[in-house]
Amino acid sequence: MVRLARCGMLVLIALVWPVATAMGQDVRLDVKEHTLSNGMRMLVVERHHTPRIACRVFYRVGGANDPEGRTGLAHLFEHMMFRGTRTIGTRDFPSEEKVIRRIDDLMARIDAARRSAADADTARLAMLKAHYQRALDRERNLLVTNEMDEIYSQAGATGLNAYTEPDNTVYMVEIPSNKLELFLWMDSDRMANAVLREFYAERDVVQDERRLGHEGSPYGYFYEEFNAVFYTAHPYRRPIVGWEDDVSRVTRPQAQEFLRTHYTPDNATLILVGDLSAEDAFAQAERYFGRIPRAQEPQADLVTREPVQHGERRITVESTAYPLVGIAYHTPAFGDADCHALDVMSGVLNGKSGRLYRDLVLEKDIALDVSASSDGAKYAGEFSLFAIVKPGHTHEEVEAALEAQLDRISKDPPTDTEMQRVRNSIEAGFVRGLRSNGGLADQLGSYDSLGDWHLLLTELQQLRAVTSADVARVAGRYLTKENRTIGWLVQKRPEGPDAGGDDR
Amino acid sequence: MRRGLARSCALLLAVALVGVTGAASAQPIVDHPSKLVFPELSFSPPSPEQFRVDLGDGLVVYIAEDPTLPTFEMSARWYGGSFGDPPGKEGLAGMAYTLMRQGGTERMAADDLDARLEFLAASIGTWAGDRASGASVWCLAKDTEEVLSLMADVLFRPAFAEDKIRLERDQQLQALRHRYDSADDLLNTRLPRFLYGDAPPGRLDTVSSVSSITRDDLVTYHREHGVPSNLVVCVSGSFEKQAMLDRIKALFAERSREPVAPVAHNTRTELPGATKPGVYLLNKAMPEVTVQVVHLGIDRHNPDFIPLQIMNRILNSPKSGISKRVRDDEGLAYGAWAFVGAPVGYAGSLGAGLSCKGNDAAYAISLALEQLRAVREKEVDDAELSLAKESWLNTFPAAFSTPFAVLERLASLEFDGLPMDYYQTLREQISKVTKADVLRVARDHVQPERFLVVISGDAALVQGGNPDHPASVSEFGEVRVIEPGDPGEGT
């Protein structure tokens, strides 16, 4: 009886949304929506032109959900999800499980020995490391390396990958249309039975990734430090890859707890776009994902909100990269009506014919490149500008020119031509996003995570409705001195800093 | 809708009953995905005749009406590219085609053209490759007429404005001066010269050659090469087919009457001027090194292309390939891979690449070489062959992911001189490759005694090695340490 009642609660909605574009032509977006018995959401779009399916699982957990002192956990966990399950990636899971527990125990003792005041006890540390190495070798003998890759590869899958955002973690793969059941088998197994094997080796890989990322991208440290000053309290202040020291201390049991808490069907949405039948997909998904129990407790919302800022903040970072000026303002989270006007404002400023490029690059010739962006995320928003200072010019010049352009928005609101250019660009961007199965799946997933995939459509209409006066109004409201953070990336001197010198 | 709901409920009910009674279901979930049985995938690759229209005078169009989105997309390609640059003017073709778009037109200044295209959210691009050049367009369907007339100006009436030439040249010079910044870039810049010597694929754009290119050179290049009479166009979008064909014919009516010969097939594996086998260590103080173990291989028309691609897949297999051995088993490399390049018209490179810490390089290279030797020593096992073939066969429809992608694939066959039934027969060609074929092509084409080992990174670290796994780069041939000179000149 209980099960029948649950069946009655099933929601199955199919909607064909004709989106009237500016030229009066309709883009038909036929999204079929469904919720499994355990609360897992599904969105399916049938497109039969090629026998392939783009598959995405969006988990509504990301870097912002990392527990304090364990930053980088969501991202590290994303890596772990490719290491297999109780079935995939192992020859003998019961034996392997014993070895994994042994490794956890040894690693805890090694970490403790490393950090203890009496870390002169190197003999003890060396002995523990020898035991640890032996346990690793034992584990390795039980593994089937890359089995997930191999299975997907043989099946003709492409693009097996994942990424971690502040509020989401997304797993993706594209499969031949006759292999839907394989995907459902593999990804439901991964949700229910992931094994965090070779955890500590992967932890080192992530540390390498962090180092390489920063060494390979000279702007890495700048954006990390800028962000940490821009937010004082909200978890958005932390790098998704985690602070180095946190990542070096995170343990497998902590990651296991993260899995139990967040990787539940009622905290995920499955999106399938391509050559499939929605009805069949819903039924098959119920067989595979439907058997996984929902979370024992509901997902806790993030508590800390970013407090109001009471004065300008400044930061200087030294690097070998091109000198840079960044300015960022706090703006509302996604869903606030002002977000649309802020998006349009970034459009007015951006592009080769936008106000910033014309003024700073073409006319004043003081910057090599410049960009603006408006990002309304789940919990908070940010409007930011970045400009690369042209050699021979100063940060002061570029900062003043950026400020002047922002001031101009209120005094000299966007013209009809500027507004139409932005509307056209938004429209074209929307249509371009629908071209590939993967692109559409990503867009649906992002909006679903923010509350409702229909926002993909309504947002387009709301962006079209923004007026020049709206843009001027939000500029006056948010682009204030006390609401901003300014960052300068200055060139590092080869010989090291001179005390009191101008280090630009 | 109602039927869908009813069916879902019925199925759920069935699952529920199984759960309660524990009886064997009609569809129990198997305990391993290898036990899943999949329906046959019926996929017939699209045939060229459906889309191909010959408009005469060398103009061939692949066209598909696609009313699903209100957009227009076009590409065009013709023979001739940077390999034809005169000595001392390397970079000419690239700069000419870039500036046809960036340098404005007789009717519209460059900034106004940018502004107009941005206003329409449209894009026009022109490019030069090594042996081919081309153009592309994307816009909303309603703007097709206007964007195509802007396109005609770009192709046939470019202005080559002096200030835009200066800007483009400055940007290129800046990039040339920074092309030794990372180990990777240094290797990629220097490698072609090692492989091809003075032959066109080995020639580099330099600060001197790019600086010497004048507006007159660009104007002359455009007049002489611009858009030749023989070209292949792909066009898809929301339009009426016949009207669009008429429009394409009008668009290209101004093209040069001189056809350009297609790229000649070339199955030579040695080019004059190529470097002696051995170790070439490009010294750069960086903790990480990039390596290629490489010699010249095949061109695209080589009859062994398909078995060699299968061999390459086996060398990159997640089960036992180079990456598994170097990265997963030994934890040495950030990345490791095998490659069999097969460009049209000249021999590509064949070998393995990897990046790792400097002192691990010798050992990592020895592991990669071990794999490259092993593939020619004995037949691969059945499971490896099957994995390589299955993954290719099963991925193959992904090449046809959008209507425009279909057109581009088919147009490439014609443009590259490949059989027009290539995709129709590919399945059979892949299926019939045997272990003996893989061994034969490995023995014919992988030649360890010919390998150049080119390493970019800290020479002292590389030569010092790592006591944990002894190996020395001198095992791979005579070691020549090269101090990179001026990145701008590629010395």
C-alpha cells in the first residue's frame, strides 16, 4: 500500500515550451520532467538526429558545502568518484575493504606522528611509512585499474568527466543510444556504492593539480586572494580546490561522511538529452536509481550569509603575470529581479564594441584587454571588471578609467542601440546553447540547481524586458565605493622586494 | 501523457512486488555491467549524395535545411595555405587571412564591422591552415542576408587598414617572443624543425619574417590567392534550399577564375633535412619537463591508416597502455600518451609524449619506449584488440552529432581526396583488422632505432636522474644539450 501511494505521488510532466524569439520564430524546447520514488529529479529531452545521449548527474553540493577546515573536500571527492565502486575497480572487495581500513589507520598515525611535538621520532615515522607502503601494495594487487574508463570506452562513450562548482558537482558522459542501461547501471552504482580507494594518493594528485594550476596560470593566486578579500564570511571566499593545508589533512572517513550526507538521490538531478524515449528512461531510471534510499536527514542549507560591506577594500598581489586591475561589487543572489539589469549592464560594457574596450583599449590605449561580468550565484552575487594594464601605463590610470566608465552608466544610460546589441547577444547565446545535446543538458542542469529549469526560459524573457533606466538604477544602487573591492596584480621584481620601495 | 503515467506506475508496481516476494523478476539487475545485453544500434552513416550539389566552375556545396533552430551556419574551404609562404615571409598566409576579417573592408571600417557583427551577435572568421584556408559564418537566420553581404566584402574587398595591420603584427610578435615560456611551448616550437628540417612543415614564423610583411604583401597575396575558383562550402540552417543555393552561387561569383590543385598525396616517411636519431635536450630551468619520443610516420592516404589507428588505441588503452604504465602504475607522469599523426599530403609524427618531473624523465621515457617496442615484438591480446575496435566502432556516430557536423565530415572526404564511401565502409574496415595486421603495421611503421627523444626542461635534473628508479637518458642515444636562443627567431 505504501508503495502504491508513492506511485500516486509520481510527477510526470511533459511541456512543450515555445520560446518566441525576437524575430517571431519559435524555438521549441520539449523538456519532460519526472521525479523518482526516492525524490531524485529527472529532465529528459528527446532529440533523434544522432544515436547518442548526453548524460549529466547534477549533485546540489559543491565547494561552498565543504565543512570548515576541510576545504577542497567536494572537489577531492569528485576525483574519488572515478576510482570505482564495490564492484567496479576491484578483484575482491571484502579483502580490499580490510586493507583500506588498515591504510586509514596507518595514515592517521603517520599524520599524528608528523604533527606531534616529538616529531624527532623519525624511526617510528619511517616504520609507519614502511607498513603504509606495504598496505598500499596489497591494495594495488586487488585493484582493476581504470575499469570504469575501460567499460565506458569499450561501450563507445566519450567525454567521461566531472567538474566542481561552488554549489554543484556535475558528472558527465556521452553514450551511444543503445547503452542507456549501461549508464544507469554505472552511475547508480557510483551513487550507492562508491569506494574511496587510493584516497591518499589522489589527495596528492589534487595537491599537484593545485600547484600546477597556480604555476601554470599566473593569475591563479591573484583570483584566489582577491576572492578571499571580497567575501569576509560566506563560504564563497574559499577556493574550490581548497586551502593547501586543509587538503593535506583531509581523511578518507571524512570524505565517506561527505558521501553519505550529500550524494543521495533526493539531492541530485539526472539529465538526459538525445536519442531516447523519455518514458522508457523514466522506467529504467526507477529500476536503477530508484533502489537507492533517500537521505536520512534533509540537506542543511548554508547558514552564513555575507554581511553588508562598510567601506572599500584593497589588495595587492605580486606575480610575474601581466599587471592587472580588478574591481568587484557585491550584488544580489540569483533570483533577485536586479540580476537581469546587472547582466544587461555587463553586456553594455563588454565586447569589442562595448564601452570598456572602446575607451580603455581603442581610444585611451592604456589596457591590452578588459572585461566585465555579472554573476548571480545561489547565495550571493558579484559584478566585476578586470583590465590588463598596457606596458608603459599605470594601475592608477586604468582604475580611474574603469571607474569613469561605471560612473557614466548612471549619467549616460545605455542607448537604444546598446540595449538592442545586448538583447541580440543574449538571444543568440541562448540559441547557441541549444545546439549540442551536452550544452542543453548543462543549461538545464544549472537552472534546475538554482531552483527550476523553467528559469532558463523565463530568464530570457526577463532579460529582454530590462530597460535602459533599469540599468542606470542598478548601477547607482550597487556600484558604490563602500561596496567594492579593488585588486592590483603588480609585477614581481626579479631581485625580491626592497623595503619601502614602489614595487610596481 | 496519461498512458505514460499509467505505464510508469505499472512498472513501479512490478518492482514493488519483486521487492516484497523476492521472486525472480523478469528484469533483475545484473551484478556486473559486462552481463548487460544491449539492443542492436542501427546507424547508417549519412551518404554524401543526400547533401552534395555541384554548382559548376569548381563550386561544390554540401547543404542541409535544418528548421529546428533559427540559425544559419556556413563554412568554406579551399586549397593553399602557409606551406606556400615564400622563404623569409613565413606567416604571410596566416596574416593575410586574419586581416581580411580584422582589417575592415572597402565599405566598412574595421571597428564598425566589429560593432555591426556584435550588434547582430554574428560571427565571420577567415583562417589559413598549412595546406588549406577557409572562412566561416554563424548568425541568427533572420540576419543571414546582411551577414552574407558583409562576408562578401571580407572575402573580396578587404581594406587591410594600416592600423589593424600594426595591431595584428604587434600581437603576433608578442606571442612569438613568449613561445619559450613553458616547457610545452618550447618543445612544440622546436620539434617541427627537428622532424622536417627545411621542408615546409619545419619552417617557423619568426620576428624577422613577420616584421617584414607589408601591406603590399597582404594586398598582393589576397589578389593572387584570395578565394580560388575551386572550393567546398557547407551550409545548414533555417532556409529554403534552392534559394540558399542561388545565394551561395552569387556570394562566390567574384572568386578568382584560377583553380588551385588539390594537395598531392605523399607517402614518403623521410624528408630532406630531418635530424639524426638521438636525444635532444632543450635546456630550460623548470621543474617539469615535456618529452616526445618521435619519428616521422604516415600521411592520411597511407593504406595502413586504419590498422595504425587501432595500434595507437591499444597503446593508449586504459587497460595496459602507455598512460596506464607510466602514470597509473608508476605515478611518474602528469600525462603520457601515444600518437600516430596522419596529415593530408605529408608524413605526420609517430611516437609517444609525456610530461613529468625532470629527474623522473629518463625512467618515464624508458617505460614509454618499452611499450612502443613491445607492440612490434608480439601480437596484442584479443581483449586489447577488441577494446580498441569496439571503442572506435561505438564512438563513430558521435562524429555526426549535428546536421552541420555531418556536412563538414562529408565535405572533408571530398576535400582531402578520400573515398566518398569512407564512412559507409569504415565499420567493415575496422572490424576486419586482425592481431596479425596490428603486428605487421607496428613492425613496418614503429622504428625504435629512428626515434628522436626531444626533451624540454632542466638538463641538469634530467641528466641527474632519480636514484629510486635508475635510468639515464644516454641509454636512448647520443645526448645533445641545446641552449635555446631567441624565441622570436626560433633559434
